[in-house]
Amino acid sequence: MTANLEKVLSNYLQLCRNPLRGTAALTADFYALLGLPQVTSVQVLRNNELLAVDTTDIHVQHEETGVWHNLGQYTIFIARKCLGVPPTWKVRFFFLKPEDDTAFLEKNPDWANVIHPHITLASSEEYRVQIGRLCIDRGGFPIDQSIRNGDLLTAVSLLLNILGTYHSDAPFINLSNWPLLNSEGEL
């Protein structure tokens, strides 16, 4: 194991600490997280209170047309901060995209704050940047509960599933506005 990977694992164990889950289980979760096919890197930031997970390009199939679209890469952020004893956890999750991955959205001013058909940017005083928030409300409970429990593998898996899902009922921007993939899975 490289020194950098050891440091990330150590920080991950601190971030996920839970008296009901031992070090062996959390270590197994860490390596499972690294092994997810959509995950390219994992970092623990901000005094071991913020997990950053970079993704590969996210490909989504339009449910009505069957056409595949490339939504690009994302960084999933999961914040977990202990507010006292007994442990009470402040949790949240949000998304960002690489700057060069949103150029096509800048063609229409109405899309300026949208980074996924179901994610829009909102100001965050805590992070001092625009952060991507999902349009779900009640659907976020299982994710929040996984974060509170220190089960960040489940939280990331649920968020990756959401990134790869499109519902035409109420998107911020229709999926058809994202780049198409050809039959070889390329732009």
C-alpha cells in the first residue's frame, strides 16, 4: 500500500467512525468504494469531515428514446461532522463538475445553474462555492441515514445510482440537451 493510500484510508476511518462498525468492516468498505467501476479517486478533506469521490463519465439512457447521453464527470461530496457527545451528526451531500465539462450548457442562459438533468447549483456559505443539489426531497433520507451511520459506501453507491438515472417527469433540463454517445460509447 502506498503512503498516500494509507493516509487516505486513515482519514476515511476517522470520517466513518462508528462504535457499531469495526475497523475491519470500514477498511473493507474503503476498498470496495475504490473498486466501484464509476469511481476514479477518493479523498478525505476538511479535517476528516468531507469525502470527495471523483467519477468516470456518467452515461444515461433516455427512458423514452433509448438514446444514450454522456453527462460527463462529477465529484460527489459527502460531509459528516460530529456535533457533540453523544454523537449527533450534521450530514449533507452535494455535487460539482469540472469547469471544462459544462461548456455546452453555457449556450443557454437558463441552463447556467444546471449540472445534471436533476441537479442544480445553489450558493453555499459554508463551502463558499456553488454546490450541486438534487431535486429530490424525501428520497434523500436513506442517503442521509447512511452518512450518519458512517456507511459511506452505501451513500456513494446510492448517489452514483441517482447520477445514472433519468426521469423525464421533472428534470431541470431535458436529457436530450446532453451530448450523445455513439454505438461504441464515445462522443
